[in-house]
Amino acid sequence: MSFRIDQNRFFLDTYRTRIRDTVTNAEQADCEQAVEKLFKEFLKQKSSFGLKGPILNRDKHVTYLLKSLRHLPRSHESLDASRPWLVYWITQALYLLDEQLSDTFITDICNFLKQCQHPDGGFGGGPGQIAHLAPTYAAVNSLCLLRSQKAYEVIDRKKLSAWLKTIRDPINGSFSLHIDGESDIRATYCAASVATVCQLEDRIELFQNTAEWVVSCQTYEGGFGACPGAEAHGGYSFCGYATLLLLDRESLCDRDSLLRWTVNRQMTFEGGFQGRTNKLVDGCYSFWVGALIPLIRAIQRRQCTRDNQDANAKHDDQIFDTIAAQEYVLLCCQVNHTGGFTDRPKADARGSDLYHTCYCLSGLSLFQDGGQDQTPIICGDDDNKL
């Protein structure tokens, strides 16, 4: 597979920000310069050492992730109320890297998350903390990723169902993150996700009017905001569309408008995705925005099949540059000396973090998916395949 940045005149012809008349434009220009520096450093190495392409440093990432399951630096103290998220980011990343956890790790994770489960249902951000939908989502997905009966049995499904009813808005069907907390599309997605994964028996009753509320969050741009009237955002757009799919109500939204908004989040020069209009590229949106594309294309193909049309003929064309997206993750977000990934290259970079490691790898896996014909599209050597 040829590289975008290796093409003749790429650095001359690709549009970049030249005028620094606003803070936004100045920050964008600085970001593009930092990305250009890394692109050119790679091309120099490729020429000097005969590299086939960017390399996914699996071993370093696995070492970084496994170490983080046991020991975290003091800088992570601010995430004390997000400890199930740390577990999820690590287990999801290791799953993508095809790294099987030992029985000891599985037992320890199960025991820890069991301590995070609230007596009234749901999971808190740590042992003894209030039940909250965000860590509940993280805990449930972490336990499922362990693929162990021991892990599945940690979840108290009856209490989870009862707790979800206490944070549901009986009028519009949306959900709050916790009792007396704010109601938004993140919480609603987390509720729909855990209810579906856990196959809660009262799902139909639990999500009355929910899809209609979610659709009211779709904006004039095409993406979804956190709540009705809010700005379209990558993370919220994934949450909104995924919720509609989970509830089998996708037809309520304006899919074409969402797809147009989504593909326009890919940055022309950097190749990665931004989360909002006029914002900087960020590796995490490789998943939050990038994941919308295969979800939408799957629905399009399903409709073509139902209508007896050729799904491949109509929807197998590439609507975004998957090689450019992979180049950005591998060359600009990968932290080679320590393992892990970050959001973007910048002067005050603090190294990799677990959040971006999880979602950069998740996005990279999506970008490699060849669609209906199942032919992988891999930037670099086949060893990069997730």
C-alpha cells in the first residue's frame, strides 16, 4: 500500500493554514508544523533504513499496558474516581493487541471491579464511591473483555436494572450519569450499552421515548451534541448514533447529514480526525468519529440487501482516506520510547496516556477493516494488523 506522505509534491500541494490571524488559526498552523516535522523524520528514516512503512511497536505497548495494571504514577491521582475506566482502557487495548491476560490478572480485575459495584446496583469510580453510569459502562465492558464466566458473574443484573430506573428521566427517556446528576447523551448511551450487553429483561420499558430524545440532540451540522441545542461533537455523535442502533431506531435520524459531517472531520494535512468544527486533530477521535463510518456503512449495506440492490456496487468506495488516518496514528500519536499513544505532537507533550492508547488502537483497528470484502487495508507491514 502506497503512502500518502510519500507521494510527489504532497508537502507542496496539500492545503495548510498559512495565515495566523486568529488564535484558532495560529494553533492549527503550529499543529500542522509539528505533524510535518514527524512526517519528514519518518521519510528520512524510511530512505536511510529501507523501512516498508510505519511500525506498530506492539511489544512496547503491551509492556506499558501490563505495567499500568499494577503501577501508575502519582499523576494519575486525579483519576481516582475513574478507576474502572483505567481497567477498561488497558483491557481493550490489550485485546486489540491480541494479548491474553493471565488467570492472576483476570482474578485480580474481577475482585477489584466487584469492590466497585454499588450495593444498590451499578458501579462507582472506585470502591465505596457512588454508582455512576460512566464507570458502570467501563466496568461492564472490562468484564466482558475478560471472556471469563467468573467475570460475567460479577455483574448483578437485577440490581443494575433497578438502579437504571432511578436515573432515567420519566418524561423524555434520557438518563443521568448518577442520581441527581446531569442528563446527557453520554449517559444515555452508557445506559443503552450496558442494558444491551447484559440483556436486561426490561429493556423495552426502560427505553421508552429515549430514541426520540436522542434524535433531538442532532444538530444542523449533522452531528450530535451533548443535549438538545448543544454543538455537534465527535464523542457525542458516536454516543447518539450508537444508541439509536442499540435501540433499533436508527431510521429516526438524518443519516446522510451525519455521514457528511463525519467525513468532514478528517483533517486535510494531518490525516487524523478532529472532534468538532475548527478544532485541532486528536488521536482519540480515530475511534469516536472514525467508528461512525463503518456503523453507517453497515446500515446502508443492510438497506441495499433488503431492497435487492448490490450493496458492494453502491457503498464499497472509500469515503475517507484510511491510509492517511493510519499514518497519523502511527507517526504522530505513537510514543515509541515508552509505549502507548498520545493525542497529537506538541511542544509540552507529557508522553503517552491510557485513554489515547485505547482509542488510537481502536481507531487503527477500524481503519484497517476493508469493509464488505474483508480485505484488510494496512498502512505499513502486515505485522501492523490488529
